[in-house]
Amino acid sequence: KPTQYELASTIIKTVPNILIEQTPIDPNKYKVEGSVGAGRWTDTPWISIFDRDITESAQKGFYIVYLFKRDMSGVYLSLNQGTTYIKNKYKGKNPRNKMKIVASALRELLSYDVELFPEIDIDLCATTDNAKNYMAAHICGKYYPSTKLPNTDDMLSDLRKLMDVYSQLKKIMGTKSPEEFFDSLLYQDLIEDTHF
């Protein structure tokens, strides 16, 4: 079993470098970053791929992320959304429900292979706020159990396909900022909820 230090090094350095070299991800267009937590080890280590036009942080916009379960029994490849904007805007009004509404609206708008990316609900086996937000904000993706990880080529092929979905999302956003786009998706839901 790897030590935490070895695991951290893999998540922060090794895997991001492999992704940049082998996918291939243009570092001018995409930022690839791994984290095991700031200061103390997080319950949900992650490796993210950010389209620089949309965001460079897991706090806003939309991005692709490998989310590790707390017990490291598996990892999700997830198209996910930054949660800070919704969390702040809907404070006290069940923001996680709003994240789920956005995720659900996007599943309707995006065309992707549901058999390839079947996961709608993800379980990180963690109860921190961050973990709960990642779970609520997950749009679509795939789960890899640690005991049955596919080979690197298959994982990179899955990633390329999810990056195509990510590009599609960018086209749908058009010229809207992530915040305007969130608002438009939630406004649509509000209209449908009100039934005049």
C-alpha cells in the first residue's frame, strides 16, 4: 500500500503530467491540477482539468475531475460544476438542490453516451461540505473501482470522450459567463416550477 506521501505525489504530480503528455491536453488551453487538501489531507483528493476559457478553479464554472473516494476504494471521472457561486447566492435556501437542478438540466442539454458515462449519482463516502457539494454538482461520468482499474489507454480514451462533452458544454454556454449560465438554467427551472 502506498504511503500518503507517495499517493500525494501521484495525485499532484505524476497523473497530471501523464494526462498532459498522453491525452494530449494543450496546457495553453487547459489547466491540470491535483490536490490532496490544503494543510491537511482532504477526504476527497482530486485531479481536475479546467478549460481556461471557463475557469481555472474548482470553485467556479465547469470542469472535469477525477474524484477519489475517501477510502480510496475507487475514483470517479466526473463532469462537475464549481459550487461557490450557487452556495453563496442560495445560502440557507438548499443550494445543493440548486446544484442538482443545474446538473439535471445539463444532462438534458448535452448529448453523450449514457452507457459510457452512466453515473448520475456519485458517492464519495465522505460527509464534508466539499464532498457533499461535489456529489450534488456532478453532471455525468464514470466510476472505476480500485480493484478493477482499466488500462491507461482505456482511461485516456474515456477522458478524451468526456472532454468532447465538456467542449459541447462550452458551446452551449456561448458568450455567457458561468454565473449567467447558472442563472439561466435555474431561471428556466423556476419558470417550470411556477406554472402560471
